[in-house]
Amino acid sequence: MDRKEIGKFIRELRKEKNLSQYELADIIHISRESISKWERGIGKPDKNCIQQLSKIFGVSTDELILGRKIENKFESETLSLNLYDKMNKQKKIILITQLIIVIISLLFFMYYFITNYNSIHAYTISYSDKNYTIDNGIFIITKEKIYFNLGNIKSNSEIKYLKLYYKDNKKENLIYRTDDVNIVLYDYYGYNNFFDYNKMNTILENLYLDIELENGIQTIKLSVDKYFSNDKIKYDKENEVIKTPNIDKNKINLNSIKEKFKEEDGVYTYINDNLEIIYFEDLKIINIHIKNKENIEEWNYYITQDMLSYTEYIKDNIKNSFDFSDNNYKCLIDTCSNEKAKVDYFYDLLYKILV
């Protein structure tokens, strides 16, 4: 269909009928501008308009589509066959295009599945004997980065320094050394500042901690237990439900985290001066870390277990540490204080940031 030929033909037919553009437009019930566009070849009539023009001008619809009068029956049949072939070609092109889009979409989803399936692993870190207790430790490994939090260390003696390492064929490989009472590490793939991605299985199975005290060094083998990995095609609905904190189910809107926090690989981060909040979406864990000079406060809220863990450090010593779940407080040191105030502060802080 040549628009210019069609427009020229309509103009000739209109003039043969002594009709102005306004008069023709009024008969077809369209605007005069539409007629003008047809005749200038920058537009073409639709099926309904072609049928009306055919009746008005006494020509066939094939002639209008061709843009001139057809002199014999053979030419008319040839035109119809050509149009039929053209329509079939267009249908084939559309089908091929749709098939290509479907294939590309499938390849994309396959690539996404292959690259993301079983790409997140989370472990708990713990240890317990008559002298030491380590709990609430978290070790999260993705294809791009690692988050390691040793957790709370309960000791009857003052800790001078900590040394984290793993053994490979009886050889010690240092990961981190600090004079702090906790170890929190971030790693990014390709940099390997602390952890060797290629040795991760060895690290998980042979992770050790040296604790230096006033009376010597105590070496302990940390227990690293698998907590979560995204290796399931379908998750049970019960595991997908986020339990609401006991304080006030309407007080915290977790969905607003995705709007206000910076996201990377399912880890949402909020930093403001001495305050840091991290939300691990797959693990359903919220971590809040506040540091004021020599005082450090840390909350870990395990949403699916509906349990909140709190630890306060002053000058590298644990001053306060407890767990809160089922409206009960469990002290993790000899004596605890201000439990309710610390729990309320956690939810109030989240509420102020998320609303």
C-alpha cells in the first residue's frame, strides 16, 4: 500500500464528485484534517473508511488500496493474491519475532537461575564450654561478598585480643586479629582481604579462634552450622511468613526498608553517622549497630524466630547481653539491666526510620 498513490487517487475521486475536503469529511464523519493527511500521503484510511469511500466514489476497495482503477479481472485477482502473500509474510515475521522474544526471555531466566540458584549461604557461629560461650554469630556468603559477625563472647576473664584463622593441612592461615571483643568483617569477591573464596569449604570446617587472656591463650574450634541457602525451587509458605514482633505488629513496616535502604544482592543497608542498620532479606535478619566513643550497642533481630538479641560493650568488655523472645528475657551474662528499655529502643528506632 503506497500512501502517496492512495492519497492522490482519493483526491482525484473527490474532485470528480465535486466534493471539498470538508464535505467528504462530513459524509464519512471524520475531521477535515484526516482527509488532508490522506491526500498528502502522510496518513491512510482504515478499513471502515475504505469501505465508505468505495461506496461514495463507486470504486472497489481493491482499487482504493492499489491507488488506481483496475482495468481487468486478472489484475484484480493478482492484487488480491499479492495482498494475501504479503499478509502471510507479515504473519510469519510476527511469529518469528515472537519466537525470538520467547527464546531470549527463556535464556535470560535460565541465566538468572543458574547464576543466582544456591548463591547465598548463611551459617551460625557458636561455641560453648565451662569457660567460654559464643552465640548469635553470623557468617553469610554470597557470590559477590561476605558478612562475618563472630557474635557475643562470654568469658570470666578480660579479653586482650582475638585471633581468627583457619587450618589447612595443619597450617594456620590468619584471617583477622584484633584487640576488640568482637569481630565484624566485610569482604568482596576479587579483593579477598580476609577470606579466600577458593578455600571456603576448608574455612567452614576448620575455623579457629585464639583468645588471649591475662593468664594465657585459649584456642577453640568454632562450630559453623548451616542456617540457610537459596537452593530450593519452591519454599513452604510457612517459611515465607514474616512473624510480627511482639511489641506492636503495626509499628514496623518492613516493606519500607526496600524504599529507604540501599540494596545490594538482597542486603539492605542504612548508615547515618554512628548508626548502621543492615537487613538481610533472605535470612529475615535485622542488625543494628551503634557506636559512641568507647560504647558499642548491637541488636540482632531474627524475624522468623521472633527473637531479639542485644549486646553492649564498654571498653572492649561486655556490659550487658540478653535475648528476648516470647515476651521473656534471657540474660547471657551474670547480670543484665534495662532489658525492656533496650527492646523498646530497638523498635522505636526502626519505627522512626521506616515510617
